[in-house]
Amino acid sequence: MTADTIPAQAAELIARIAYNAAPAGLPRRARSLMIQGTASDVGKSMVVAGLCRAYARRGLVVRPFKAQNMSNNAAVAADSDLPPGPDGEIVYGEIGRAQAMQARASKAAPSIHMNPVLLKPQTDIGSQVVLRGRVLGNCPARIYHHMRQRMMPAVIDSLDRLRAEADLVIVEGAGSGAEVYLRNSDITNMHLAEAGGLPVVILSDIDRGGTMAAIVGSHMLLSEADRARVKGYIVNKFRGDFSLFEPGVVTITEATGWPFLGVLRWFDSAERLPAEDSLALERPAEGEGRGVNVAVPRLSRVANFDDLDPLAAEPGVSLRWIQPGNPIPADTDVVILPGSKATRTDLDVLRREGWDIDILAHARRGGRVIGLCAGFQMLGRVVRDPQGIEGPAGETAGLGLLDIETEIGGEKRLIDIDTTDRASGCRVTGYEMHMGRTTGAGLDQPWLVLEDDRGGARPEGALSASGLIAGAYVHGLFGSNEFRAHWLQSVGAAASGLDFDARTEAALEALADHVEKNLDLDALLALAV
């Protein structure tokens, strides 16, 4: 298949790219440096966050950038390209959660330009495509492969906008930069480095093994021009006595000609920052306590799973992600259904794993069940998708624990939340990010009543008559310290006084200290152009 034979579906999506791909023509102010990896999960996102905070502490205006991210963990970001809404409200788009964390590390507000292309997997062969915060539509991988070069003008323009407002832009690659079979259609590794004039630093993860082969192999695969863009390499996640690996460094440098730029030792506090990839749920951290047992089924298309990080951090909570093939434990106090990028698909997963039976039995015994976003939809009587937005068109019966029903469709709702919940009297922060519209008598008894800017309030979610089943569309709800403490007390757990926001901030400061200690930041900054 060639670009000239792209099916009508892709052609329609491509036509929608043009609305915000025109270059802004802004003067460049910032220097830029790109961090590419030898593979996925080598720590690129974490290292970029650490560099962002370290340079921001030095007084530089820093911005993160990742041209294309593939993740169902997303965050809302202000869309400065669009005028305010009819009531003057800010218009939001969405970007990868990792770039939102990097923005925080930079002490900057997240922007749609920090991650102009976001792919949100919905099936094994297709994703929802988000360009500059707005949903273009769903696209099979083979079609997107031919589409993405059409997005390069928007990608470069977003990079240029950040360069115009910052002193330093730290660019993160995706996966491995040496996947040369993708070079011609690449928008996020070496093709981007060429188009943007970016110097590249290679990052390798020694903890997984094969660092020498990964770096030397990358050198062998890259073209001479791309090799010349690489200014050196960093070894990440090292444990033990580095002197034992120094001969390996000599061998790598002799084989590649690339300078060794330093070693980043293992960072113990990494688990205190949100993970980007759901693979992290296969090795979940549990709360230290044994007070309240929370079970979370590991859905196939789980999204925004960092919603549960604040509960996992509570000393009085033991939070367990239940892997496929395992029942929900009988000693569970609360079942939480998390977000999902494919609600009906994951309802089928619940039934295939027998988790639906476990959840209904848990509810009959007087156990608590919470649904967040798609999890909220699953608690209702039915989920309909007449347009086939999340998969094949049709409808799927829900768990029937709340008297609601949901239809997937309409514009995606994207809002930031920082208000008071009148039902609990607590401050609530978070965001909404969903396309479904929920109706039904169950909404007459909302879980939350959120104050608005005009002195009124809007009901949010639903609460069963027993008060044991609840759900809402608000992501990040348990990150609100007041609300989390109130909820923990309602389920019989002692509130610890944990300030989760301060915990995250302390982890970013520790990460910046870590990169300052392990790397020559002056030398890295000198490489930026």
C-alpha cells in the first residue's frame, strides 16, 4: 500500500490534520537536546523529567517534548490555539501523562504542544489518534503508518512553538531510535532529529542486560548521517560497582566513536512517580498496611491507572491489581473498576475472567464497589456504542449495580477540576476525559456535587441506595488529599495524613538531585543546539 492508495477512512482523518498544522513562523529562542533509547522502557521519560527539573532549578525556562506517544494514560492540557468557550471557560485537549509529569518537573503548565500526537490503543491493531489534543478518529496501525508523515508539519510547528518560549527544550524519543525499517515514516526519532536539527543522546538500560549489544547494535544499524547526530550515550539503572563495567564502556566507545556521557545509578524513588506503561501493573506496588484490601481487575485496555496510585501509597491500604487468570480475593473490602479505552471490550474481559461473578457476589455480601470513568459505565445496565467508536458497533450488558445506561459518542469531554464537593465538604481536584454520555434514574442520587464557577453546583456520578456502590467520571479523585481521607474513613480505614501532591513533588526533587549527582549537566547543556 502507498500513500496514494490510503483508504477513505484515513483520507478523512488526514484532511482533519490541516486545521492546525500550519507553521506559526515564530523565532527560535531555545536550545534543544534529544534523548533516544535503545528500547522501550529504558527510562527515557524519567530521565527527561529529572533533567527538566534540574535545569529548571538552575533558572532556565524548560519545556519537554515528545512528538508521538502511545499510551492510554493521558492528562488534560490547555489548548492555547482555540479561543475560550462561550462562557469564557478554558478549552482543553489531551496529552500523554508522562509529558504532563515532565511539564510539572519543568514547573510549567502542560500544553498540547508538548505531545502533539497521542495514540490511545483500543484494539490489538488500532488506536484512537489524537492530534494537538483533539481526537481525529480511530485508525488501524497499517493505515496510521501511511498517515503519520502528513502530521510532521504539525509536529515541527509544536516543537518550534516551545522553542520560541523556552531556553531549553528536552525532546524524548519513542522506543528505539534504531528501528531503521521505520525511518522514512518516523516522526519521533531520527527523522525528527534530522528535521528539527536535534543533537541526540542515546540512553540504555543496563538493568535489563545487553547494554553493549544495544548501543553498538544501534550504531551499526544507523546511517552515517544519523550516527553523526549522536553526541554520546548514557548508561541507566546501574546497580553495584561501576568499575566492573568500565572495560565495557571502553569497548562501546571504541566500537562506536560515541563519547560516554555518564552513568545513572538505580533511582529508588521511581515508584513514587506515575508509570506511563500499563506493563508496570504486572509488578505493582502494594500499600504497606493491612487495614483495607482493595482489588482492581487488570483490564485489557486499562486507562489512567495512576488514579489508584494515591490509594496504593496509603499505609492503611493494601491495593492489589488482579491479573488475568486469578479470582478477586475473598478478603477484598473494596473492588475498584478503573478507566478503560474500550469499555465494552473490557466488560467482555470481566465476564471471560469470571470477575463479574466475583464482583456481584462481593456486592451481595455488602462489599463496596467503585467505578471510575469507564468503570462507572460498567456498573450500569448497558453500554451502547452505535457508531462503533471503541470497536464494533453494538451494545453490551453492564453489571447492573447502578440504574444507569451509557451511550458512547459525541464530542470528548475534557475538563480540569479544582473545586469543592458539597456532598463530602471536601476539596476535589482531577479531570474528566470521556466520550460516553450516561443517563438513568441512578443519577438522581449523585456520588459528588461539584461547585461551579458561577456559585452553582452540578451532580456528578451515581451512588446506590445502600451507599456501597458508587461511580463517577472524575479521574484523579483519590489524589485529592481531603477527599481521599474522607473516603478512607467511610470505609473504615484510618486516614494517614498523606499529602500525595507533596510526595510527588519530593520525588521530582529527589530525581533532579539524582541526575545532578550522576551526570555532568553543564556538559549535556553544552551539547544542546
